Amino acid sequence: MRSTYGVTTKADVEQIAHAIRGYFSPNGFGYRRGHIPFPLHTQVSVQGRSIRIALSRPVTFLPHLLGLPYVSPPPQGGTEGRIAPFFLTRQEKDSYILTPNEAISQGRFPDSVEMRVIKDNDHALALFERGELDMTSTTGLGQVAAQELRDHPRLTSRALSIFGNLEFGAHSASLRSDAELRIGIARVLDCRRLADVAPDLLIGHPESLHAEKTPDQATKRKIRKALTKANRIIYADFPPNGGIVSAVVSTIRSEFGVSLHPEALSLPQYARRMASSNFALAYTLTVPEFEHPAAALMPWHSRGTAARGAEFSDARLDEILESAAAVRDGQGECWNAASRRLREVIPRIPLTQTISKFLIDPSWSHISFTGMGAIRVESYAKGQ
């Protein structure tokens, strides 16, 4: 396979090779982070401007891993940063100027691209209307603004790989360890109705477990008992999280007859609680680190970060994930099997998916985006 980094010097190549060695080493960051489900022995050699990588086991999503920032550090020396096929050539307080790396751009890219930090959304919209911006932030519009702009001729919509979930922490051990009880709760949560809290920015999670048939009375009694001590759902206090959590609380109270309350936290407070699993229930947002099924699934391998944080392991899931990582599977059968298994055992209930709404000039209609809403810089190429 081939991956382009936009390197210009031998020092650049050596630096990237060093990062790759560290990332793919037997106890390297890729293994510790959970991107790779098994330890690897790697041989990395530099041949001119090329880097040859030999792995002790195949990793079918290797090209995606090579695109991560952990294996593409900025060039040594100076203040320039590399965002292949661009260099970050100037940085001001609220502005970043990118210019093409001519070693690989060959005149296909604009002479420069300016990315501006505009904290006031109304100001950004005004600049767009005056022609001073080619597009607004892909995640900048709130529900009110998105609703007001529904009929705007330049409004564009994209489904993002940003998902809202109900998580189970250390103070809800019985729910975290019992898939039957979690599925029972999931059956009563109508994700389409939850998304109505912000209908322009949310849809129900595509893998929702909601069903018209609610749990039987015996299961409800078990869930009610398990929820006795899990009486709060924490969430980071920014919209539309509060509305979603309130809707979840209302449904669980009604269906199971328990005392449950939302608890809004500042982002630092929320991060600390989540890191230590010091909560019973939590509304979370998850974003895969790269665009491949492995990004969402591998963290739940028993060695992965999500599994370790939730004290979760499932031998069958580990087996499927290790097979999927090593077997060339063009149709995705192995990854689909892993997804189905994870859906059965994961200590998490999927609830919502985020929709991006933003304004973009027609001249930029060729621009493409990642699942997280970031611009694919290679799509700046003229006519691409």
C-alpha cells in the first residue's frame, strides 16, 4: 500500500519512520490505545523518501492507522506544521494560513487556504452572507439557528460519526455486567423521539434496540432493583445534551417506576467523573478516531481503552475482532459479525447520531468531509 505524507527532507522521512516504529512496537501506542488487538513485531526501513513497513501479522486497516497523527508528526525545526498536502505557514490569533506543499501538489491546489476561528455564530453567518467566508463550521450551528436556516439555499447537511449513548459506570455494576437488563432498558427508549429534542441536528441511532414490545414484568423488576442506587444520569452541560437526558429520565421513570434525575456538569467535572468511572449512568458522545469499522469496534477488545475503562471483556468478541483485523474481508462480513456481537454485549445503549448543518458556497461543492465533520484537505484539489 502507499500513503502520502508530503515529506520534503530526509529528516522528515526518518522522523516519520521513528514514529511508526514506536506506534507499531509490541507495547506501542497503537496496542495500548486499542487500535491494534494484538502485539506486533515491526520492521521499518527507509529507502530514499519511501518507508517500508513489514508487520509480523496482517492488519487489514493499516492505511487508516497510517493516517493518524501519532504516526505523522510535524517536521523537525521551525514553526511550520504539515497537513499533507499543505503546510501551516502562518498562525495568528484567530487565523491559520495553509499553503500547498509543491513537492506533491503540482499546482492542483489553491495558492492558500485560510481557516478562521470565529466564536460568535451570528458573526460567522454575517461574514458568509457578505462573501468573506466560503463556508461556516460544520458543527457550529445550534438547533435554533439550524431551524431558522432550513430554507437557506446554501444550507448543507451531513450525517456525522458522532453518537450519543447511555453509559453505565462503576456505581451501576449490576447493569454494566448484565446485558439482559441493559437491553431491557434499551427496548423502552425510542431513539427517534429522543432526537426530536433537536430535530435539525439529531437522528435516532441507526442501531437502536428500541422495540414496541417492552420487557416482561420479571425483567422490569430486575431493572427496577438495579436502578435503585443508579439514581442520576450525568452529562456535560451544553445543548442539546440536557434535553436528551431529560427525555431519557422521563421515559425510565415512567417505565420502571424509579427515582432518577439528570445531573449537569461542567466539561472538566464531567471529564474527571468519566475518567474514573465515578458515576452510575452517563450520557456520552463518542467519535471514532478514524474512518473504518475497526475505529468503533477495536476499543471494545478486552485490551482496548473502552473495554478497560468499563471493566468489560467478551472472549467471543475478542476472537471475532482478531480475525477481522487479520483477514482480508472486502465485503465486511467479519466486521459485521463483530458489530452484531458488540451490540449484544456492549455496556452502552446507543441513542442518537449527530447531523451537521452548515453553509457552503457552490464553488466549494467538490469539498468532501470526514465522518467527524472535518474537511478532507486533499479534496481542496481543483476539480476534485
